[in-house]
Amino acid sequence: MLMNKKSGPSGGEAKLQYGPSGFRVLRAGQHVFCAMSGVPIPLDELRYWSVEHQEPYANAQLATERLKP
């Protein structure tokens, strides 16, 4: 994962830019919220996201659901 930390407070929600093989931290934070369930996902546990939709998912099942036609 590509992590580009910026100076400032590290608590709260992070803002990320999602790429095909990693993400870039645009605003430092400890977590992001799953686009499907709304649960917080610690950045060190974030494994699933959509580059097209620029949103994170808590698990593979939720990511698959979101990407279904």
C-alpha cells in the first residue's frame, strides 16, 4: 500500500485516493468508513476498495455486492 502521510492530527477519519494497487493518504486519520455498511475500517486493516467509485469496503463480500450490475 502506498501511504503518503501529511503532518497534522492523525486521529479521526482519513481521506484517501484509491489506486489499483494501493491508496494515497490525502488527509491523515486512523480510519475510513465502509461505503456499504458505514462501519469504521482502520487504515492498517483496509484491504478492499473501488478505484472506479473511490470508496472503501469492510470486506470482500460487501465489495462484491457493490460491484454487481
